[in-house]
Amino acid sequence: MTSERAVLAFAGIMVILSVILTNYVHPGFMWLTIFVGANLFQSAFTGFCPAGKIFQKLGFKSSEGSCC
């Protein structure tokens, strides 16, 4: 798995988890959903993805021509 796919999987899991936590635990968890979405949005324009850098340091390989 490439770091880009790992970032997408991680973002998806975080969004699903935050929606579940918002629904069953506390409405304040909606900020986690907003944070993940904002991070994905800025990554689309800047090409900088903190999660991508972390996954690369964990040993995931980057695909050619990627932003992360």
C-alpha cells in the first residue's frame, strides 16, 4: 500500500469514527470531522499532507508524481 492510499484510508476511518462519536458520545466530536475535511482540502491545493509524511516515515512508499 502506498502512503497516498494509506492517507485516504486513514481519513475515511477518521471521518466515520468522528461521525459515530458525534452521534453517540458528544456533539463536540464534529470538530474532528471538520479538521479532517479542512486538512484534505488544504492538501489538494498546497500538496502538503502531514499524515502523508507520517506514513512515509512509518515505511509506506510514495507513488511517483504524488503530493504526499
